[in-house]
Amino acid sequence: DRHPEVLQAEAIFHNSASALENHMLREEKVLFPFIKALAGARSSGIESPSAPFGSVASPIAVMLDEHEIVGEELAHIRSLLDDFTPPEDACTTMKLLYQELDAFEKDLHKHVFLENVILFPKAIKLEKELNQDVGTILEPR
């Protein structure tokens, strides 16, 4: 009762967690297998796999937008909870909650960085290279 900001943070966190669960499911079931297929095509020298979503850039754009949204939600939680600094009257459980939320946010930032800066650009580049290779092979001489 003394800390309604925790209830606000809880509501935001549950919304974010639900969105992240759906996000990760789509990554694991759709995007990552396609990226793996692209890498397999490159290493085997076979044609680029076709995707029901057109280019790999399409689902990546959705993932980037979702990363941005969840980042904003976690920043809001951080703001509500005074940069994850527990109040003076916080019990041990509340202190642990703040620590774990801080750790979760940091882990999520690493995850987002690896995807946004390393994996996604490489996947887009790989798909373009494979498509260029096919175009070169199919061009008349």
C-alpha cells in the first residue's frame, strides 16, 4: 500500500513479459530457423530458401520494433522504481525484486544488442548475397 509504483511496474512487466513470450516464440519457430537455413544454403552452395514472409528483413523489422517497445516499457519500470533503488522501508523480498528487475533489464539489453547489431544485419546481408549469387548464375552469358 505504501508503494503503489510497484503495482504499476508489475502491470507493465506482465504486459512486457507476455509480449516477449510471443516475440521469442516467433523467433524460435520462424525467424531463427530461416536464418539457419540461409546459413546452410551458403555453406552448401545451394539456392537461398524461399520464405512465406518475402525477405528476412520483414520479420526482422517487426522484431526491431518490438525490441524498441519493450525497451521503452523497461525504461518506464526503471523510472517508476527510482532506477531500481529500493525505498528505505523495503523488505528483503522487495530489495530482491529490484535487483532481479535490474538484472533482467541488463540481460535483455544484451539480447537485443546481439540481435540488432550482429545477428540481424548479418542475416540480411547473407540473404542479399545469396540472392545476388543466384542472379549471377541465372544471367545469360
